Amino acid sequence: MLSQGIGLRDLTPESLLHYAIESARLGVTPRAVGNPNRLAGSAAWDVLHRMGHFGPGTPHALKACLNNGQRTAAELVDRHDVSNADIREVLIEYLERRRPECDYSSWAALSLRLVGQFWKQIELIDPHQKDLRLRTGTYEQWAAGLRVRADGRVRLRPESIVATVRSFYLDLQSWAIEESGRWAQWAAPCPVPPGTGRSSRASQRRVTERIADRIRQRQPWLPTIVEHVERQHARLREFLGAAVEIPADAEFTHGGRVYQRTDTEHDRQMTARGQIHVRVKDTVSGELTNLTLAEDAAFWTWACVETLRHTGLRIEELLELSQLSIRQYERPNGELIGLLVVAPSKTDRERVIPMSAELFHVIAAVIGRHTTAGQSIRVVRRWDPHERVWSAPMPFLFQRPLISAGAMSFQSVREAITRQCEQIAATNPAFTGVRFTPHDFRRLFATELVNNGLPIHIGAKLLGHLDLATTQGYVAVFEEDTVRHYQDFLARRRARRPADEYGPVEANEWSEFEEHFDKRKVELGNCDRPYGSPCQHEHACIRCPMLRVNPAMLPRLKELETDLQARRGRASAEGWLGEIEGIDLTLRLLHEKQAAAERLTTSGTSTVVDLGMPRVADGAAERRFRAQSHVRP
């Protein structure tokens, strides 16, 4: 009435939306301080919608009107202002044909790569480009500029854009054969040169290495953030429990500090309706704290972190959990096992996760949070930012009735975890720069599963992966795990060997063992031939690849070189061509060994320490040595 001079009977969704937008623009939205997303008239919209005043097809909430839904192919292409009208039509029709193959988020990303990051850049490089037949120079200039983003940062995976362009050209070529009347004129040679796929695979390996390194860095910090969110929630829960018994304006002491309860009129109204709102002021610093909201935020942060780390769910799967996701299974022995049914998301395939005791405790706490005083879980809608649609009304588990009329959002979960990391860094300098994302908990979950011995195909089932290679990309193997698994492998292999191979060593065997090392010592150094093998090169040590020259024998090599040069001169004078060929070969190999010995001298590692031969005092000591080492000569 005040804004537009109309009565309630004539109130339309458009006029109420206009009122909300103008109130926000002028800064007069009620109770919008600290909550910039609050819209004037939200409660009125909700009441009128449930009354049926707005009619069918009207969004269920005022906020839903401000969310951009799914765009058409033409709208996606026109975002980039393509100049060539014919190319614009081709791109639109191409996107429309690809639409049934992928979800909306992948489809929108395809349009961004193909139109914004490829063709629009081609038009900027060559405004006179009229078709898809690119000159080599144009493509190379585009590919070179692809490595840097518009904001100046290095693009991590430009190969994904190149792969999209290659698929675009190959699709047109294939469609030109099937529908020549429509696509033949646009079929053109693919500008992407052969062999680009190899660089893409190398880039993917670099990405996998970066992810594995990220997980190795965060794995030691996982107990720290888990302990912090648990302690934070316990502290605020205790603080709220102590403050709720204090009358308004009264002072009380908690944690060694003096506080005064200073509820507002709104807080008292909410408390009278059964929703306790507690606000306190630090009498020293004057800081005001809404304990109800602070404790609520701490609880949901704890619930998100615990659920993510115990299930390995994707963030969208976490937020899609509802009361209907909880099942139970009775084993033949009568034992009941809690199950968490994960709705189809990325792989479009439902899966079931058995709940551990820790996870069951978290889910029970979430349900208890919603059903206090006999209430039921609210049926709300959830906005999917990837698909750009609102869900059907469902009893979602992860919703905060105190601050929102819908389910929690991706951004709110990410920001909550980031705040916890910042709080830890404020008191623990070693944590500075460490940031956890919801997906980090998924990768840590996968790593813990596999490193603790769970078969990787079972881990793939729990994570919802269709391909084992995807699960392997999530697993960061630590060095100690590699060593432990290899040692276990050696122990199993050794256990399968015949027992007589580990029997006591005979005296003649030990003598033969010592004799082998005695015979490996030659004039110029040591022979590296394996144990038990005779000399196969008729003691032609200079030519033998097994000879390791002692750097101390470099003067002797000079003498041999002088003698060989004299022999070569005599053979040349006599015309002994076969002898010359043999001497040249010997000289070449001598020079190689001489260079290797000189490298040891210049690198500072030429000092040779003679450790001597292993000796045993008697047969009993030798047998003890053999029994402990589990090896034979």
C-alpha cells in the first residue's frame, strides 16, 4: 500500500519482488545487518504462496526469483557476443545437439570453452575469419595465448580446451557424412596437430601429482582440524547452556571472563515462541555475541566435517542427504547395521554406505537437532547451483532453520571450513596457509581406505567411482606405506621358498664365498661380476664393462695408454691392420674408464674405504649370523 498504492487483493509477485529489490538497493530491508542476502517481504511471499494467492508456476520463495535458471543454447552463445552470424548459428545448433549427452553444468562448461575461450578469441586474433578453416598461424597464436587466463594467471589445464576444440571439429566431420545437406559446408580440417593427446596425458599426470602432494600435506593436519571443530562446538554448547539460565541484563562468569546477557526485543520474542535466542556482551571488551547462532554454526560445521571425513561424499551428495537416506539392514545374526543411501549425483548411480559408530553418532545428532521437542524435520527446497534448478520439497538433513528457509549451500559449507582453518592458524603458526576444501576430505577418505588395506575395488564402490583408475587418482601413497607393503611382499615371497634354502652354511660354501671376493680384486680396481660367475672376458680388463677402476690407479692407466700408443705405432709401421683395429678399440674403452675415474676424483667421492672381508669366529657364530639375515651367499 505504501510503496505502490495497491491493496492486498491486487498484489502480484512482480510488485512484491520490485519492493524487495528496491528495499535492498536503498538499504531499508528490515534486519538485514550482517545478512546481505536477506530480502524484504520474504515471509509475506511464503504466506501468500501457500495460500495460493500467486497462482501456479510462481516460485516457492522470493529468493528463488533472483536465481538464474538454466539458459538456452542461444543465451549461452550470446553471452560472448559472436560477430559472425553463420558461425553463431552453427555453435548454437552444435550445443543443442550435444545437450542430451551431458548434465547442465558440463553443457555450460562446454559452451564456455568452445565459444568464449575458442571462437571468440579467434575473432579477436583474425576479425576477417569467416569459416572454420583456420590458418596455421591463427591456431598457433590462439594456442600460445591459451596458457594465460584473462586475469593474468597461468591456466593449469589448457589441454582440456584444446580437446574440446578437437572434438568439435571431429563431430562436424562425422555429422557431415551422416547429414551432408546440413553439415558438409562446415566440415573443415581439424587445426589441432597430431600428438596433442600425449601432452594432455602428461598434463594430467602433473595434475595428479599436485593433488597427491596436496593430500600428503594435509593428511598430518586432519586430526588438528577435527579436534578444533569438536572443541569449538563443545565450548559454545557449554557457553550457551550456562548463559540460557541467566536472566536478562544479569552478569555471570564463564571461562574466567565476565559477561552480561543483553537480549534484544527480537530475541525475547523468539524465546517466547519456543526458539531460545541468547545474546551476551563481554563486559571488558564490549564484544557482543549471539550465542544461539554461534553455537548453531559450530554444530553444523562439526557435522559437515565429520560426515565428509567418515563417508568421502562429494559436497553436493552431502547436501542432498535427507531423512529418506537413512536405512537399516538386519544381518542373519540379528545385528542391525545403519546404512546411508547416497542419491545419484555425478555418476548417476545410487550407492549405499554402511555407517560406522562415529558416523551414526553424527547423523543421530543431526536428526536430534531437527526433532527437538517432538518437531519433525522441515520439508524445504534446495537450490542446485550446477544444474540451476530448485529441488522438490524434501526433509533435507543439512539445513539451518535459524537462518535459512532452505537447505545449506555449497558456499556456506566451504566458508565454514575456511573459517575454521583461519581460527587454527591464528593460534598455531604452523597451520598458516593450510586450507581444507570439502573435496579434500573425500581424497583423504580414499587414501585412508586403501592404505589401511581395503581392496581398491571396494573403495571405488564406496566412493561411487565407475572406473578403478579414478579411485587410484584419489589415493596418495605415502613412502612409509610403500616400504611397508614392499617388506610384506618380501616376507610373503620368502615364506614360499623351500625351507632347505635357509639351512646352515657349510664350511666349503663359506670358503667359496670368500674366494669369489678375493678373485674380484684386480690390478686396476674391482670386478663387479655377480657372485658365482667366472670371468667371461678372458681377463681383458680394460675392455671389460664390469671393471670399476680405482681412481688411485689413474697413473697406471697413463702407462697402459703410452704402451698401447707405442704398440699402435709399431703395428702401423708393419701394416698390421687387424692389430691396429684391436688396439684402437682398447684405447677407446681405456679413455672411457679413465674419464669415469677422473669424474670420481673431481666430485670428491674418490676416497675408497676398504671394509675388509666378513669373518666369523666359529661355526656357531656364523650360523647365528645366517639365521638372523635369512639370506644365503
